[in-house]
Amino acid sequence: MSANKKSSRSLAGIAGIVAIATLISKIFGLVREQVIAAAFGVGTVANAYTYAYVIPGFLFILLGGINGPFHSALVSVLAKRDKSEAAPIVETVSTLVSTLLLLVTIGIIIFADRIIAFQAPGLEEEVRNIAILQLQIMAPLALLAGLIGIGFGTLNASDSYWLPSISPLFSSVTIFVCVGVVLWRVGEQLNTPEYIQLGAIAFAGATLVGAILQWLVQLIAQWRSGMGRLRLRFDYRIPGVMDVLKVMTPATLSSGMLQINVYTDLFFASFIPGAAAAMRYGNFIALTPLGIISNTILVPFLPVFSRLTAPENWTELKMRIRQGLFLSALTMLPLTAIFIALSLPIVKLVYQRSQFDAEASSIVAPLLLTYGLGLFFYLSRDVLVRVFYALGDGKTPFKISILNIFFNVVLDYFLVNAFQAPGLVMATIGVNIISMAIFLWLLHRRLNGLPLRQWFLSFSGLIVATILASIGGYGTSWVWETYLGNDNILFLLLELGIASLVSVTIFFVAAIPLKLPELQMLGDRIRQKLGRK
């Protein structure tokens, strides 16, 4: 859809829609994870599910997520074309993708036992058998992932942001209803040998049903918007189809390389009892705010990057790249300070009940702290990848992703020996830092220079602000626990609320002297939301 024919919303307007919808979806996701933690703790079913979900989840994140390669490829191509051209392109791409992923689904069902054995050679027999069963149940997620990813990109390209951002809610609701009902009927016996299989089936089956509902909701909206129906179309000569595939193919391979790093982490984690489930819980808490903010930043910026790729627009493109990076820093680094200072009370508040006890909290808290350290690097790498996609270059991210596999294996090997499970998260952070450095250097050369020194000095100031904020938050938490305690949920909430407020306040007060235009932009946006002039 050409820019002159499409009514474009402001970046702030799109970001607001995406943020609200994603926030609602993440709240339901949080409730889902709390039900799962209460039902299964870090026991057999949760650990098995973590491995069973590796391949389906890999494909779901790879293909079906907002900002995934399917989403990015369709937005980058359709945003430049008229709406009347969209339906044939979408239907043709959907036909090709569905055919390939149907074969993948069948393969997963047939070879489930070998997949689990390859992924996690260190699993106990009971956990391995449950993981095989769950993987077979969830195998159709492979097909659904591609269709959902296409739906995300198509709806965003038609200027529809609310439904794609809120659609994961349907999956979360299905899971916590199904698992919650089983927990209510069986209670703490759910982790006994008699009921482990029942819990495993309920968990995996609900995951599949939720994905089906998510796809159906998107399909109806896509149909009504005139952006394609559920039909087979094999005309690959349609203008635009090859443009989509040109970006989609290397982008998918590139993102796939990132997921191989996830598999590598879980391979090492299989030799540490309970580590996989603990990493899942810590990762979810970290990714909840990251998911909301990343969608807010990446979704509106991708079409903007795509419209600024001509050399005469590079000055503005550089400015937009800076905006993306520093908005990432201004939103992620305060969270980093909070996770460093308050990881244990956060885990206690979110998960500690029923089967998830104080020992489980002590296992998950260091992982959450470590995940917090990498939030900015994760999001900034994604911002830079989208710039390459907008430039029509999916090969460069792919090549760097291949290189990162090597770095991740090496870092995993050394860091897991030194730090156990948190070392696996540290390895991922190291890989993201390396990726960022390479991407920035390549863009510096391609776009005739980026003010990297200026950006680095400003970012260094934000790092100092983060350190001060984490010290302030930790000190506040220590004083609270020393004199008041946090043994009940009210005191725990107050501790987290006050300490988090202290951290955020210190961060932004320390950031003001840096005079960042993005800080002014963020402040203006917040004041608008609060109804101030």
C-alpha cells in the first residue's frame, strides 16, 4: 500500500494502540503462567513441557510472532503497494507456507521421540516420555505458526494493529482455563504419578486449542479487510510474491539461527535438574514488559524504516534508527535496574504459591536478574535487524546469525561451568552484544556514517543512571525487609511498588542532564496519555 494512498497514523498513535493491546494480552499471559506454576511448579510436567515446546515454540516465535520474519516481510512489501494488490499476494504466500509446514507437522509427530532424545539427552526417562507425548499433541502448532505470522503482517499492513496485538490473549485464556479446571479438580495430586499424564495432556492440548482460536480470529479480520481469504492460490508470478519471499526466506533462516541458540541453551540445561522450567519462568517475567515495549517500538518503526530507504532519505533514516535505539534504552534500562534490585521479591509475588515454593523462588530469582541485564541488547538488536529488512537485505542478518551460533556454543560451554543456569543466559547476552556491534558497524558503512561516538557517550550516561537506580531500589528493598518484612502479599506489593518507584525516579533524574531528545519525546507522550498539555 503506497504511502500516498494509505491513511497513515502517527507513530505515537500506533504505539499507543499496540501498547494497550499487548498489555492486555500480557496480563492474561501472566495469569496463565501463575496457574501453570501453581499446578506444576518446577516438576516433571513443567520441565517436560519446556522441551516439548522447543520445536513448536521455535516455529511459533520464528514464524508466528509480531516482528517475526513473516510479519516483517509482508509489512515491508505490502506497505509499499496498493491495498487491491494485497489479497493475491497473501493467498499465494499462505498456500506455499501451509504446504511446507503441513509436511513439517507430520514429521514432528512421526519423529517426536528422536527429536526429544536429540534435544535433551540428559532428561530422566519419565520426563522424556511426557515430553514426547506433549510434542506429538502440539505438533500442529508448526502449521498454525505460519498462518498466524502471515495474519499479523497482513493486518498490520492494512493499518490494523489492535487485533494482532491482542490475539495471543485467546491462547492464554484457553491454557489457564483448561489447566485451572484440572488443578481445581485434582489439586496438589496433579504432580503425583497417577495424574502427571493428565496434567501433561491438559497443558499441551490447551496450548494447541488456544493457537487455533488465535488463528481463526485473525483469519476473519483478514477476510473482512479484503486482504485475502482461506483459499489455495499457486500463481507465484504475481508481482510482489517474489518480493515477499526475497525478504521472508533469509529472514526466517536468520531468526531460525537465533532459535538454534535457544536449543543450545536447553541442551546444556538438560544436565541441570529443574533448570529448563526455571529458565522458562524467569524468561516469562522478563519478556512480559519486553514484549509490550518491543511491539510498541518495532511495529510502528518497521514501515517507517521501509519508506526511508532511498539515499535522499538517509538523514531521516539515521535519526529514526537513533530514536529506536534510545527509546529501547529509556524503556529497558529502568527495568534492568528493577530486576537487578528486586528479582527475588518479584518471583515470590508472581509465582510462590502451591507447588511453587521458596526453594523454587531461590532458583528462578538469579535467572530473572540475569535476563534483566540483557533486555536492552535484545531489543536493540531487533531494531537494527528491522533496518536491514527495510533495506531489502535479509542476507546480512542471516550471516551474522550463523556466526552467533558459534559464539553461543563457546560461551555456553564456559559460562555454564562457572555459573550454572544463569551462565546460559549470560551467553545469550554476550551474543546479542556482538550482534549489535556488527550491525552498527555495517550500517555505519552502508549509510555513509553514523554518529556512533556520540551515541556511545549518551548510552554510557544511561548505564551510570541504571547502576544508580539499581542501588537505590536494592537499598529501599533492604530497609523495608529489615524493618517491616514482606511475609504477606500486601507488604510484598508495597515493597515492590516503593522500591520500583525509587529505581525509576533515580534513573530518569540521572538521565535528564544528558538532554536526550528521545527522553523529551517519551515525556511528551506520557503527558499526553495523562491528559496534560
